[in-house]
Amino acid sequence: MLSVAVPASLAAGGCFAVAGVLQQWAAAARPDDEALSPRLLGRLARDRRWLCGIGLAVLAYGFQSLALAFGPLSLVQPLIVAELVFAVPLSARLYRMRLGRREWLGTLAVAGGLALALASARPRGGRPEAAGWASWLLVLGATGALVVLALAVGRALSGPWRASATALAAGAVMGTQSVLLAATVDRLRHGLLAALAAWQTYALVVASVGGLLLIQSAFQQGPLAASVPVIDATEPVVAVTVGTLLFEETVSTGWPVSAVTVAGLVGVAVGVVALDTSRLIAALHGRGAGPGVTPRRPGA
């Protein structure tokens, strides 16, 4: 029933947007030495703004689950990407700044490109039980290498680029987390004991905590416009890619479908670069401590 799936998807996107703004507002007020440290989560857990953001994220997942119960993933996921169209303007509004043409076009390029790529690829099917140990080790090893590389590159960068590098690592972990969730849900069909006996269940917990830490670190390191687009782009791409390799999922290919998918991904890349090189986004980084809090020095 699209009359339920579409409104629920948009509601999920709106909740994710406000949740991200609140979490980034709280995380940006934390000192730089807490980035990528468990202390960051411990401090944020005492912040009411951050807790409200977490609560809204949980509500968003509820709306997303409702949407998926009445509509296909190929419809729901692109609509949830509308989060970007809400989140970036809300963040700018919070800091009393007005988005220019570059920032609007960059935001729309990421949201539109990702929606186009997902809608054209139309991932579907899959058998979680089909994945063997060798395939899992290959995927987890590749994910770990990407995370380490992104964080290493991020250490050499500053400003919005550092936040984007950490967001890339976060998106990779959360994309893998989605795959681990699918495997865990599949085990639950055979009973709770089967799920508790599977290593994927415990890997899911580790990935969830690690992903949360990386996301909050990205929020702490730079403005929302430098992190959310990268996370939203990386997570589904990793999830679809890994799902295809592990679970024998299928995606639409051939001309012109593949060309449309590639064009969408190029739009995402162009939008991310436009946002990260924006002077306004750099200025938002300078105001990243939040209203009423002493701003950090731009590029710090």
C-alpha cells in the first residue's frame, strides 16, 4: 500500500534529519581530543539534545520499518534519502546562516543522485544462508581496510574534509551492519537460540556501537553537510554491494539501467565535493560548537 509506505518513508526521512541536526549540535560542542574515543559517547549520553536526537532516530527506524512492511526497499530507501533535503537547511538555520546556490545544488545532487542510483539498480532477493566463511572474511576484511584507510586519510585533513573521511568510515561500517542485521534476522526465523548461537549476532552489536562512535565523531569534527551526505551515500552502496556478493541478491543491469545508476553515483560524488569545498560549509565548521557556545577555529 503506497498510501502508507510513502508517508512513512518521508516521516522517517524527516525524523532522521532532525535527529542528525540535534546529534551534530551536541557532538560539535565536545573537544577535539574526544573524537573516535568511547569517552565521546559517554559525554554525549549526558546531553539532552543528543538523547533527543537518539530518540528521534529510534522513531525514524520505526517509520522505516512501517514503510518496508507496505512497500519495496527500492521505493522506501530513495524516499528516506529526502532526509538530506531537510537536514542541511535545518543545520544552516540553526546557526542562522542562509544556504547559497552551491549548497542547495550540492545537497540536491547527493539526494537526487542517490535516489536515482537506488531506484535504477532496484536491489532485490537474496539468501542470507548462502554466505560462507570465506566470503564473510573477505567482506569484513575489505570493510576493515576501508575504515582504516579512511581514518588514516582523515588524520591528514582538516575542516569538512576530515569530517567527510570519518563519515566514509562510518557509512562503510553501517552498511556492513545492515548486512549483519539481515543475517541475524534470518537466524531468528529458526528461533532465538539459533540467533544467539550465530557469530553474526555479536558482530552486529560490535558494528552498531562502532558505527555510532564513528558517526558521532564525524558530527564532532565538522558541519552536518560534510558528514550526513557521505554517510547516506556510503551506507546503501556498501549494503547493496555486500548483499550482492554474500547473499546472491540481484540488481538491475544492462543499458540504460547501468548508465543511469552510474550517473546517479557521479551526481553523489559531485554533490559531496561541492559541499566540502563550500566556503559557507567551512564557516559552519567555524560555528560548529553550536549556538551560545564559543565556536572552534575554522580548520581546527
